[in-house]
Amino acid sequence: MKNLDLSIAMCTYNGSRFLIEQLESIASQRRLPDELIICDDCSSDATPEILERFRQRASFPVRVELSQKNLGSTKNFEKAIELCRGEVIALADQDDIWHPEKLSRVMEAFHRDQSVGAVFSDAELIDAEAEPLGKTLWESVFFTSREQEKFAGGKGLKIMLKHPRVTGATMAFRSTFRGLVIPIPSTQIHDHWIALLIASVSQLAPIRNALIQYRKHDAQQIGPGYIDSLWQQVEVSRRKDRDYLSEAERFSEVCERLCDRCASFRPHPYALGLIQQKIRHQKARGSFPSSKFSRLSPIAREIASLRYWRYSNGLGSVAKDLLV
């Protein structure tokens, strides 16, 4: 079987505090990348200098692109992905630390099964000083063994319509799907967008090992939840003002892209129907009356449709809509 070329798409922004560790972990991979594409989003710290020094001494091709205007993380990743030439594209954040076997394990998954369009792994959570937090990424987002088995069995889309489970820092995908995922709407989070689209037309394979150390720190833009108790979950739920209508719009964008590109990327027979049901559920939850009594009828309809169980957190979401 032909070896696949591998590109890394990495984005940086004022990342000098942790960047060197991440770059060194990439340089220490047992399976080195065929190229590393780094797009910097107008950093004002020492990040460009660190990148240039690394580029000059790396044992593999490194391309550094310095933006002239701030793009934001989603559009910066879009730019990096567009520049990649490899048959597999691995996404990289600037502040993590990769285990030496990360890329080799990722490539094994693609070589083992041609039907796999993307893979993602677990990660160890570490703090700003690289000290272990005693929890994995999947544990922190309650990605259970049962859900992992369903994901591996081809039900990834159904799970992701309930909860985001794929973190971009652990994900790699075949570049043949670039025509499906690019361009990325500015309203989307890049990894959720990519994972949803590929799961709608192909298979996502979970790697049940921690292949990176995922750093939790105050300056990161997006990170996994880290909630230890039920009471903390309740308090977060009460404080969090989720905009269900905006979420419905984002899923509508996914649906529109699948329809627009269906000639080249045929969705699974069930994909569009599932996403449309998710949109209906989000619109319903976003339109409940402010009066708790008046909510009873529309909540009852969502209960009868089973959408609370298929697209939210079941009785927990019912209780939230009734009481919060």
C-alpha cells in the first residue's frame, strides 16, 4: 500500500509561552511530517522569531505564513488547511505537547481502513506548567466507553449531534475532503464544522489512547469543560445562556454545505434527516415562552418526539427547560 504524505496545519497567535515545547514535540515524532504549515495571525510577541528559528533547523519542510491582518482562529485554520499538500492533514494547536507516537498512530489508522475519513484521539489534560490534571480530555467531556463504541461502529454523526466530541488538536483528516469543508463560515468553530461534515459523508475513527498532552490555561480561546461534580454541572447550566437559535443556524449551514457539495460528497442516507431534526429541536428550545407554564405544551411535544434524548441530554435538558 502506498505511503500517504502527511501535512500538519498549525495556527499561532501570541504563543511564545508554550510554542517551543509544541514545536519540539513535533520534531521528535517517530513518523515525521512531510511538511508543517504554520499560519501566524498577527502575533505581537516573539512567536514569529521562534517560528523562523525552528524553520531554519527543522529536518522537514516548514512553511511559515505571517498574516497582514487578523483573521481569527477559524479563518486562520482555513488558510493553513488550504496550503497543505499532503494526503492527510493533521491539525495542531500552538500550546500542546504531542506524544512521540502521535503521527505514526494516526497514519496507521488511515492505512488500516480506507473508509476512514478522519481520526481523533484522547488527550491528557495538563496545566500551564505541564503538570498533569489527573483527567483525560474524553473524561472531561463525558465521552463514555459506550459512546466510543458507537462512534467506532459508524454512529459518530448521531453522537456529535448531541455533544461535540472531536477536538481539533487531536484530529487528522484526508485531504480529499478539503473540497467539502473549505471555506469554513466565520460563524463556525473549525473542528466541529470539519468533524460534522466528514461524519456526514464518511467515517470518523476514535483512537482510544491519549496521543497528546492538551494544555489548559487562562489564555486559550476554546477548551474542554473540567467539571468534577453534579452540582458544578447544574451551576454551569444555570449560568450559561445558550443561544439555541444561533446553534440552529450553524447546523443549517452544515446542511446547506452538504446539499451544495452532494455531487462530489454523497451524504449518508440518514445524515440530512438527522441534522434537520437537530435544527428543529434547537429552534424549538430557542423559542420557548418566558412563562414556565406556557412552556409545558412545546416541551411536551419535544418529549413526545424523543428529540430531547436524541439531540440533547434527555431528562436533564427537560428539567433545565422547565425550571431554569
